[in-house]
Amino acid sequence: MTAPETPVLPSLLAVFAHPDDESLLAGGVLAQHAATGARTAVVTATWAPNSRRAPELADALAVLGAGPSRLLGYGDARNPESAPGEPRLVDAPLDEAIGRLVDHIRDFKPDIVVTHDAVGQLTGHPDHARTHQITLLAIEAVGLAHLHPEAGPPWQPAALYAATHPESGVGLLRPLLEGVGKSVLAVPDSYVTTSVDVTPWADVKWRAILAHRGEVARERPLPGILTRLPRPHEGRPGPAGHLTPRPRARSSFTSPEQALTDRRDDDDFCTRCTSPCGEDIAAGGRAEHGAGRSH
């Protein structure tokens, strides 16, 4: 008697601000989907294709099975060397940034999109909040033929999730983040509507994080902080994922194990949106942990 084949999961596009956000916030879910043969991809809003972090991003995406890099090419709000000659993401014309992202969404045609939460992903980074805003507006625009027609025919993803950190999931990260002067923005556990157990892919996620070698070597970035966590956390960061729907999300998840696997059309629904980062999903979409926003 042969074992039943694992069904192919929905295609998944992750949209995050910086190289390493994809691995930290949705690495487990990206690896999970890729393992079933699903199409996966990542759009990174900041850092230029010829920047020092681009090769590390390419290595991390290879580990996750998420295809080639897709960089919008804007500058990091806190690093002028990230994209010389380009505006910072937080300064870029909003419609221009939306158009660049619409181009990638229509090209890839994902079933599900995952992005940052509304409060800036655990540390409140302005690029995280801006990416969240741009992604929500792009999801509204991507299905309308008269908006950004140069990007190709309209396409409407079935669901949008936002990655976040519930208060119960911060754990040992809190003293480490506060110890380097960073904020810790977590959402109430009640905001999280879906959890995804990514334990089988935790080692893949960890290898993808370690591919961002420059950040691992530094004291303040989260990859470097994670390497200082005591075992057993050191080897398996963020084993669980939590999700919450965003406006226009049309997928419902019936249980934590089925999140991001079983999908059915439903009426639009949303929840309050306030969330940080991690393998959680929140406002405006779905990721590994999350929360939503009112509308």
C-alpha cells in the first residue's frame, strides 16, 4: 500500500522590506509550500541588485526554493549605501512603488500574498510599515485593468496575510532586543487567527537565515541576535506560524494545520490590524503569524 501523495499547496508570494525579512518572517511557510511543488517567490522592497546584500538574499532564496530575487531597488531608510542614486522606500512616490509591486504580482500570479504587519514588524522599522502599506494598495490595484495597464492583465490573489508576533511568542527575544536598544512590538494573542506548525521546515528556515552572513555577524540585526539565543531555540527559531486575514482576503482556514493549505471562496472579511514580525500573519494578509486591521 503506497502512501498518499502530498497535495501541492497554493502558490505563495512574499513581499518584505529587506533581505533577511523573508527568512525570518515567512521562511517556514515558504519552505513548506516549496516542498510540495508549489510555486513560491519573494519580492524585496529595498537594496539594489548590485548591493552587498543581494548575493546573500539569492543564497537564502535558493535554500527556501523561492526562485530568483525580485528587488524593487529602493533605498533602506537607515542605510544610504543600500541603493545609491535611488530614493529611500519611505520617500518614493507611492503610486510608483505600487506600480513596481503590481508588475511582480501580475507576472507571478500568486494565490496567496504574505507581507509585514501594520506596526512595523516587532521592531517598528519604517520600511516594514511602508511595505505593508504598499502591499495592501497593490492588492487593491492588481485586479483592476485600468490601473497600471503597462504591468499586464489584471490578477487577483485569493488571500493576503501579514506576518506578526503574538505576545506569547516573543519569549527570549525580548531581553535580547531590548538589550541592543530595539523596541518589542507584539500583538495580543487574540489577534492571531491561524497558526502553522513549521517544525518540519525549521532547519531549512534556519539555514536561510544564516545565508544572510553580514547580518549574522552583526550585533543588532535579528539574525545576529538569534545566534545568541541559548539552545534549543538557537537551532529552530520560530517553529510555529500564526495567521490573520486582511481586507479583501477571501480564504478561510479551518484549523492551524490547514492554514495556507485548504482554501475556499468566501465573503470579504478582516480583523483588527496591529502586528509585528516573526512567523506570524496579521493585518492585510497571511503569513506564518498574523493579525488584521479594521476597515
